[in-house]
Amino acid sequence: QVQLVESGGGLVQPGGSLSLSCAASGSSLSINVMGWYRQAPGKERELVAAISSGGTTNYADSVKGRFTISRDNAKNTVYLQMNNLKPDDTAVYYCNADLIGYELGYPAFGGDYWGQGTQVTVSS
């Protein structure tokens, strides 16, 4: 029904930048919050940043001032611009969307959906 397709990520040197994007496929979606989480080896998955449909943002303290989340509601897409990357930012980054899907004008499905994850490695 719904797929979150991520792109971006890769290998970058400390101090460098990367950009991630995530598009939710499917018709008649109402997406409330979209966000990015990350999970480093041996660690719990943690929230990186989130953005509501109205544009309210929330960031983990560790990325404030370096990462920027944005979204295009018309495209059901969320972006994460990551600047001044540090080795501690190395992780698999996952896109998340809290949404409702409509069929024939009625709510048909909903909940939390996740992307497949994309690797971000910060290393010299």
C-alpha cells in the first residue's frame, strides 16, 4: 500500500555534507509527521529530526545547528540536509512517516511506516 523510498547517503569525510530524501508512494495519503531516525551498530534507534505537516520541526540535541529537515507536502517527500558531519553521525538512517491512507474518501489504513534504511558513513 505505502512504500517509503529513500535516497542519498554514502561515505563522506568529517566536516562534509550529505543530503537524504524520502518519498512516500501511494495515493490519497494524509501524512502527519515525517522524520528521520538512525541506528548505529550496537545502539538503539534514535530520533534525528522530525517535521509536522505544518512545518514544526524537532531535532536531537546532537544534530541541532548542523542538520536541517524539510518536506514537500505536495510530493509526500521529506529531506534531511546534513552539514559538518562527524564520525559519530555514522549510522543507518531510516525515514519514518505517520500517515493515513484513504480509499473512496474514507480512511482505509494508517500508522507508522518505515523506509528500508540508507547507510551514512563519516570517516577520513
